[in-house]
Amino acid sequence: MEAQNQEVAALVEKIAGLHAAISKLPSLSPSAEVDALFTDLVTACVPASPVDVAKLGPEAQAMREELIRLCSAAEGHLEAHYADMLAAFDNPLDHLARFPYYGNYVNLSKLEYDLLVRYVPGIAPTRVAFVGSGPLPFSSLVLAAHHLPDAVFDNYDRCGAANERARRLFRGADEGLGARMAFHTVDVATLTGELGAYDVVFLAALVGMAAEEKAGVIAHLGAHMADGAALVVRSAHGARGFLYPIVDPEDVRRGGFDVLAVCHPEDEVINSVIVARKVGAAAAAAAAARRDELADSRGVVLPVVGPPSTCCKVEASAVEKAEEFAANKELSV
């Protein structure tokens, strides 16, 4: 335990040093110095670590929250820079691999799709919303082109400049693909009836960076999405929580969803993924009662680990965990 504590302390100290250096940068726009510091930060955070950011002290928590905002700002500058670069080509979509992290988006989008079809059997989305699409809507693009060829994508971002950059990427694109991608400058908190039209809503990692902000966005989605619709939320785990906000699955449940799976990648894919399904008020109450009943009668329900691939651990929904635990208990009696 002492060795583990020392490891955590050393990691937090290293990240605090990088935070201090990043905070002093005159600009977060791409440059050799900016790129080097953020590369060092990602390199420090990606390997498996025993750190639990929820248990850090107030000073470290404040540092982490500011660091996430700095990462968000730097990511915005980086994406805007490459969006402008790609837009200079006659066919921008032919040059996406020039973006240094394009492969990460390809892998993350495939992971999300695989989890979606595994844990929401029979789903065949025709209308999809991506909230927080940004100037480089790689996730929507990969999903539309390779995984959901029959779906129309509505991409939402509060920044009009980001949406304008995104639209320019589809100049010269295949008419079918381009026609399925729409961009809307709006805060998701102002959407109500529109949300009921979607089969799946994807929530980007940096929409609502503080825990209460994220919970508020999820609760708003839960109030207006259609019953049975799927929600895919990007989160983080372990030291990767210094780069992106960590979403508590309980906040997703409280927002009106049944959490079907939580996946924590262990490879170069940085974001964790939560897959959930909107349930009606009666169904949500019944599921909560069922969880309470099983917890009272069976004791603590252990998580079920069932990786769909070698890259992540997957936790089944609380109800599935409880029912499997109950079934195994009965078989052993």
C-alpha cells in the first residue's frame, strides 16, 4: 500500500508540474512548446495507474479541474488549426489522417459502435445526435461513413465558428455522406422536443466539464429523449481523469437512464464509454426498487467484467449484475 501511495504521489506531483508549465504558456495555439507539454501530459496520464482522482485533496482537485479546462482550450485550438488546414484541400475528407489523433477517433468510434450494438440489441438508428461536435466532427464522420450508413446525423455545438469549419470539410464529399451531416449552433440545454426524435445521442467528453454541469446536461437529455433511445457518454478513468471529466454512472441513472455498460479502455483510446438507455418514469422506479431489493436480500452485488475486445473492461448494468449474482447464488444453494 505504501508503494502504491508513493506512486500516486509521484504522478500527481509530475502532473502538477506540467500544469504549472502549461499555465504559463502565452498561448495554447499549436506550437513546438505547446505540443511537447501536452504530449508529456498525455504520456503521463495514459498508462494504468492506481490513482483515484475522487480521493485527491482540495488543492489537487482544483489543479485537475483547471487542467481539464486548459486541455479543452488547447484541443479547441488544435482542431481549429487542422480544420483550416484540411479545408485548403479540394477534397478535405481525403486528408483526415493528417490530424495527429485521427486514429484515436477511429478507434473510439468503433468501440462506441461495438458497445452500442452489443448492449442495445436490435438497434438500427436512423436519426443520431452528436452533442459537442466541434470544428473536426471526426466521430460523427467515422460513425456515419463506416458504422451507421443509414443514419442522419445532427451535430450540435455552441460555437458558430466551429460549425462553419466543420461544414467546410464536406466540400466535395460524397453527396450521400454530406447530405446526412447537419450542423446546428445551439446550446443543448435549449433543446426540448427535438431531442425526442433521436434513436441515439452521443455526448462528447467536454460538454459540461464540472461534475454538476455534466449531470445537468444528462438530466436535461433524460427529460426530453424518447423512451428506449440510447445515450452514449464519454468519460475517463484513473489518471486519464486529469485530461477529461469523469462521469459517475449514478448521475446517468439519476438522469433517467438504465446504464447498460461502462467501458474503460486500456490502450491508446483515452476516453471511457458509458452506454445507457432512456427509461420511462415507471420503469426507472421499478429498476431502482429491484436494485434495492436485491441489495437488501443478497448483499453487495459484484461487478461483471466482460470485455468485448482486449482493449477495455466492461461493467454490465446494475440490474444485470444483480440478476446474474442472484442466479449464481440460487444455483449454489
